[in-house]
Amino acid sequence: MTKEKIPSSPAILALKAQSAVFTLHSYQYEEKGGTKVSALKLGVNEHCVIKTLLLEDENARPLVILMHGDKEVSTKSLARSIGAKSIVPCRPEIAQKHTGYKVGGTSPFGTRKTLPIYMEKTILDLPTIFINAGSRGLLARMHPSEVVRILHPVMVNVAV
């Protein structure tokens, strides 16, 4: 019986450094499959798979928003919430420059730069979440309170 080799990532190292309680779950990554594919392959509700999105304001200042996999971010509501004029998604190469992660493997943990982090407040209502562990096809299962304890995100209500 061969043991699956789980890659180490800055996210996993950051979680371990914070003594986070989590388990790793791998799946066969599909380009542009998103949370729908990861939820299906892991047999979990897509609402519990949390996506890490890189956005930027009108001055190109980057920020992270954590959102339910089956929801979208109202960028107008987010901009209003944080006092920005506008919010747009970062281009993939810019997102990678800020985080150190490839799109599809972006984790809010262990990012290259310290970024402001916002989190949809209803994520706290879930008993457990699956969030990217810094590699395509690898999610960390944990209680949402671990995300709050480690990242100290600002809670927002911007899901649509």
C-alpha cells in the first residue's frame, strides 16, 4: 500500500506554526473546475468549500475575500463596506505576485505579502469548512473559528 505524498506549502507551514487544528484532503484538480468540482470530488456541500479571492481597489491595493463556494461577491457592497470607490478582481499574474500561489491553489494562509482579509460572516455559521491549503487539489478541513483565530479577518456581508 503506497502512501499518498501530500505537498508542503507555505499555507500548511503557516497552519502548523499556529498550531491549527486541520486535516488535509486532496482531490484530482481540474482546470477551471472551481469549488463545484472540489466539493463533488470530496463529497461535501459546495457551500462549505470556501474560496479565496484576490481583489483590488481603485488604487490597485490588493485584498483577500473569503466566500462560500456557491456564492459570488458583490463588489459594490464590498467597496461600500470598506470605504473604497471600486473593487475588481486581480489579474491572475498579479494575484500570484501578491500571494505566491497559482490561481486555483490560492490560500489565505502563508501569503507572500500581508494582505487585508475579509470574510463573509455567514461562514462562521458552518460547523466545518474546506479551504485551500496552498496547492491545486488540496483543501484543509477546519472549524471556521480557526480561520478567525489565525487571520483576524474583517467580517462582511457581501454574498450574492
